[in-house]
Amino acid sequence: YVTSVLTPMDGSSIVGRRQRCREREEIGDIKQEKQNKLPRGTSLGSGSGFAIDSAGYLLTNYHVIQRAYEANQAILQYKSFWSNLASNVTDEMQDSRLPINFDLESVVNATFSGISGIDINDSSSSRELPAQVFVRFGTIGDEGSNGQALYHQCEIVDVVKELDIAILKICNPLPSLKPLSFGSSSDLLVGQSLLAIGNPFGLDRSITFGLVSALGRSVTGVAGNEIKNCIQTDAAINPGNSGGPLLTLKGEVVGVK
């Protein structure tokens, strides 16, 4: 189960959290890691996903985390704008008549940081980002002391909008994580049996059964382009199934819903 939350950018509810995994490892978020709960905020959407690597990499549809990705990109672009503006102003204001020990760059950076609310001197991507992505497995043994399922924060590693695909990575390693194996979609035959697994409406461990209805279909993706060579199946796929795997009866992944 993949979900994302938009938290307020006031610094109070996101202190100590970082979007990127390496930053979380450096500064930590002990309280969040112990509780494994979703932070307070606005839901940006949810869907399904599955492990593709034991190191914690997950695959889902881009449109499942699209709003979270776009919110974070907007903040990064905003920071980049102010950083570039401060740099340009510094270059234009260089004047030999200024005292030798006058640090013009620091003055300009401090001014723009005060206006924008962004630390211009922080050249890394470690500034708190408003949208966070979490995954919940809903498997036996993945519950906290209160019996509730645990949520694990993820990093958005990369997206391919044209294929409606996104890669996530769990910030804290899970030794028990086992990836699914992949089959060959080019070997499918019309009439072959398929299984669809996901989390429709946020429910856990839902599975539907169907057939390959047709091959080589084309659909319009979230980026507006045509996605070719799609598999048509009559297996029931409900809202929330997006990003889940389409499997053969051998349990091999041949598609993403």
C-alpha cells in the first residue's frame, strides 16, 4: 500500500525529517521511526506497489505519487530560483570600492534568505520537502505494539512519466523484504490466466483472477502520450490497484496495473 501526505511547511511538524534516505540516516528521526505512523497532513493519493529489489526498491505507477512528486519539485525549483537570483545579484554588485573585508556574498545571501524563507547557503537538497511517501505492507509481523500496521517512509528515486512508472526506495532497510521475480510479457498468450494483486480502496492483500483478453493494446498515459504494447485483462482492477503487479500463475510479474 503506497500513500503520500502533504505536511505544512511551518517547520513544526517536519523537524528532523528529510526527503532523501541518506539525509535521514545522517540526522535521524527517532520518534518517527519508533512510531511508524503517518504524519498529520493532507492526503495526496494512494495506490499499490511491489518490491523489485531486496535493498528496498519498490515499483509503482507514477500517477500514484504524482501529486507528491510535483509538490516537492515545485519547492526545489523555488529554492533554485532564489539561489540563482542571489548569485546573479552578487555578481552584478561586485565593486572594487567596497572594503576588502566586506563579505558581499554573505550579505546578499542573508537578505534573500530572509525574503524567501530558504537557506541559500544550503546547496544540498536537504531542506524539508512538503510531501512524503510511505509504504505499508500489511503482512503478519508488520504491526506495531498497538496492533496497527507500520508505515515506512520512502524516497522517490526516479519517475518515467511517459511510461507511468515510479521507483521508490524504503529509507530504512527491511531484512525480510523479498522482491518479486519477473516473467516475460512477450511470451503471454490470449486466454492465459493472470492474477492481479493490490490494495483497492486501501484494503490489504486483495487478489483478483482473470485472463489475457488481448495483447498489444495502446492507452493514453498520465503524461498525455501513447503507451504501447499494453496487456488487456478481465481481472477486476479497482481504484487503489494502480501500481500493483500483474502476475502469471507462477507468480512472475508481467505487467503493472
